[in-house]
Amino acid sequence: MKKFATVLVFLTAVSLFRGSAQTDTSHPRLFLRSGEDKILLENISRDTTWSRMHRAIVAECDTICLEEPMERILEGPRLHAVSCEVLRRVLFLSYAYRTTGDVRYAERAEREMLHICDFTDWNPSHFLDVAEMSTALGIGYDWLYGWLSDESKARIVEAIITKGLDPSEDARYNPVFTTRPSRTCNWGQVCNGGLAVASIAIHTENPEQASRIIERSRELMMLPMNAEYPPEGCYPEGFGYWAFGTQYNILFISAMEKYFGAQSVSQYKVVPGFIESGNYSQQLITPSLRTFGYSDNSTRIYLEPAVMWFNTVKEDPKMYFMQKRLFDKFDLTHSYVKTIKNRLIPMMLVWGVGTGDAPLVSLDRAEEPRDLFYLGQGENDVCVMRNSWRPDAAYLGFKSGRVNNPHGHMDIGSFYYETDGVRWSLDLGSDHYGDIAKAHINMFNMKQDSPRWTVLTKYNNFAHSTTGPEGVYQIVDAQCHIDSIACKRRFKSVSSDLTGVYAGKLEKLVRTVSLRGRCAEITDIAHGTDEILPMNWTMITEAVSMQRRGASLVLRSQDGRTLKMRVKCSSEFECSLEPMRQRCDFENPSDGIFRLTIKYNVAPGKDSRIRVRLKP
């Protein structure tokens, strides 16, 4: 009778999902069904690019086999670095076992998983850690199901339940990703996506709870999707967090579709801007293969499996043009370090190669995009202009928006300018969260008087290529947008009214950024109040020296390239170029980065104008 009741609960849960009548409850059930791995391997063998990636993954697994399992070592309040590495190891090793049959990889993955099962917990106070650990054990359990002993399977299932699913239903730990009324940013995607993957993996073994969590994830995943992507896919948290949240969003969709059928996920694929965010991510990759890394994002860049999944929904060989360039860069240097440190890189093969009769897509078929102008609007408006898609192209990025968006900086009105691989204007990114937490600084306090702005170096407007009254912080809850656009073949321009972020200090402040050929131009128009107001025009740069002759400046990079700057200002101005220095020992140094400051005055009650032309 008890067995019948369990089966009844399972069948009832499965019936919640449309198109689930044909659900196959055997293992493996996540992403690659039984037999599909062999088709995948056959397709990989037909394509030299995918073959090289496959060999790199397997070679990395040989390295992992020599390493000891991860230990439960916190960085400040986080176990996240450990969770990320566990996921990378288990996914890589499980993939290698399924595609080679070499039991060394299965044995090493089992050893890692059983070691993680013995942790006291997976740090539920920072639930991202739990989500990624649950994903790791869910995939390992499912993909190695036919090899694992009954004892190992029982221990892994128990750990997923007691250290993953149970804490997710505990009110002490789940408010961040379950109860926010509108938007949950990347947390909602990672936590709900990871828990759903783990729940699908053990759905048969734990049907009632797993079904409950899958259903919860189905509902909650729509919150960040509806908040973060419309209308054009411009993800407000920037490139790195787009990759983090979106890849988990896709893991969720892919796992659901493989297990419950296509109809169970049809609503997610049509969310405005979601598929289009693949173009957003590509636009933020600069010609030198860095990123326009606004907010808490670095310039580091990896291959992105999410792009290949997008192509399964909307085939477009232009979408993965930069992925091909990235792969060629890694391959030509025979250095796969950055590629294989992306913990989900095997999914690039799963989603990119396909399991049909022929490869779904080959990176060698990538096509150069035609568009040289991109505008993404939303919580943070972003514009990118370029004169071509060549490696030596001129690239101009511009950001408006609001400071206190998740992971935001006081970077409203900032610009990124790159030519010939030199970052004449750039973003500094962020510091290591764990080091800041150890210093007992709450960097995620986004209030106006937060130490995020007043103590840390890289987060306020004085450390960005923007403009404003001298010594005045930007107002954190003021919303700015890109207001006007001009887009022609050889001339592109956008403007944003920045008055709101300096309310009370200026009657008006409008910034216009333009690209004509390879030359950038930044124009600011400010209208003062009843007093003379000192202003700072700031540019964070890789230039290491500056020479001034009247209204002309010449910047020189470390490798000897030069940038000519012509300043036209309605008042006298002064210039300085100083090294960027961190304020605190726990901040990462900004070696080789300088701050160029142009100081001028805004006259009382009049429009004042400064125009800076940058010519490489």
C-alpha cells in the first residue's frame, strides 16, 4: 500500500507538466539521455573545432584526477568558490566518463561527491553555494547512475535532500530567491535553476518533495526572466552576471525539456529579450576580446555555453561570431586554461554539437555581424558603437541607468573606448568579495552612505570615466536613460540626461557620446545654479603618460601607441594624470591604470560646455 501511494504521488506530480505523459524516468535524464552521448561523440568527431574542445576537457580531467577533493573552507561568509569548483570537477569528469568509458573519471567523480556529502552543510546562509553544490551532485548522480554502487547513490540522494532541498524550504534561508515580489536577479535563476536540476535528478527517488520544488522553480523562474531581459535582453547586472544567471536559467529549461517535454518550457523561450540577450552578451565583447565590464564585472572573458543553446532556439551564425574568435585565441596559444575553468564548458558541446544525425552547428560557420550600433534599454541602458568587427576596431561603449541596481556602481554616464587593442577608457571592475567580507564591510549595502561608495575605491563615480561636480557622489536611486539617438554609417551618437544623479547641484547635465570613424567625442552641457561650481571630467585609462600643449593632450600607452585629445571648454581647465591607488590593503591593486582628470568651472546660471575629442 505504501509503495502504491508513493507511485501515485509521483504520477500526480508528473501530470502537472504538459506534455509529460511520455516522461521517461530512467537515468540518465538530464541534458543527455542514454545513447545520446554516443551520437554526440560521433558528431564531435566530424568537426575539428569541437574535437579539440572535447580533447581539452578530457585532458583537464586527467589533471583533476591528480587533485585532492575540495574541503569545506569558507571565504568570509561564502563557500561559493568551493561549490563552483566541485561543479566543474563533477561535470567535467561525468562528461569524460560518458564519452570515453574510462572508469578513472567515474571513480574520481564519485570520490569528490562522497567527500562533499560528508560536509556538515553546504552553507545555506549564502544559498548560491547550496544551489551549485546541489547541481553538481544532481548531475553526477544522474550521469553516473549506471556505474555508482547502491550505497553511493543512497548517500548522494540523502545529501541532496538534507543539505540542498530541505534548506531551500526553510524560511531562514530561502527569502532571497523565493519571496521577493518582483525581481530576484541572478540569485533567483541560480538557486531555483540549480535546485530544479537536482530535483529532477532524484525525482523518482523523492517524488513528493522534488515535485514541489520543481513546481516552485517553474513559477519563480519567471520573476527574474520578466524583470531582467525585456525589452532587448540588456541584462542590468552586466556581462558576468548575465552569464551566471542565464546559464542556470538555461540549465533549468534544458533539464525540464529533456525530462518533461518541450511543452513544459515553451513559455520561457518567448520571454521578451531572453533569446535576444545572446546578442547583448556578444556586443559587450570588445575587439581585443575583453568585456565592457560595467558594474561588478571584470574584463575576463570565457567561452559561453549559453550562446550555443540560444542558437538551438533561433539559428543565427552571427550570434556566435565572437565565440569562434575566443576559441581561436585559446586554441592558437595552446592554452585552454581560461576555457576549461568555465565550470559549464562541457555544456557548450551538449548544446552546440547536438545529438542528431549531423552537428547542429559548427563554430567554423560563424558569420561576422553587420550591425555596428547596439542600444539596449531597461534598468541600465547600454549603447555600443564600433567601426567594424575586426580585432583592431574602434569600440565605444556608454552606460546610463541607476546606481543601486544589483551589483551597481556610481558609473552613470561612464564610457569605454578601445582602439587597436588599447583601452584608452575602461572600467576597473570590482574587488574580491571574500576579501571585503573578511574586512567586515557590507559591500552589498546600496544606500547613499554605504561604505561601498565611501570606503572602497572602485565603486564610486571618482573611479569611473564619467563627469560631475567635484567631490560629489552620484545619487543612488536616480534613474537615467539614453534619451536621443543618431545612427548613420560613419557617425553614431547617443545622449543621456544625467541631471538626476546630481540633483540639487546642477540645473542640467547632459552627456553626449559619439563615434565618427575611429574617433570618439564626449560632450557635456551643464547649467549651473547661482554659484561657480567646480567640475571634474574623468577618464580611467591604460595610458601611462600625458603631454599637454594648450588645448591638446597626447596620451601614450605602455606599448608606445598614442591618443590625441582635443579639449574645447567654455572655461579655463586644468589636467592631471595620476596612478589609480587602492585605499585599503584588501583591495586588488590597479597596476598600470591611471586616472585622467580635467578640472573646469560651470558658470552661475549659464550653460557651460566641454567637448573632448579622442583621436587614435
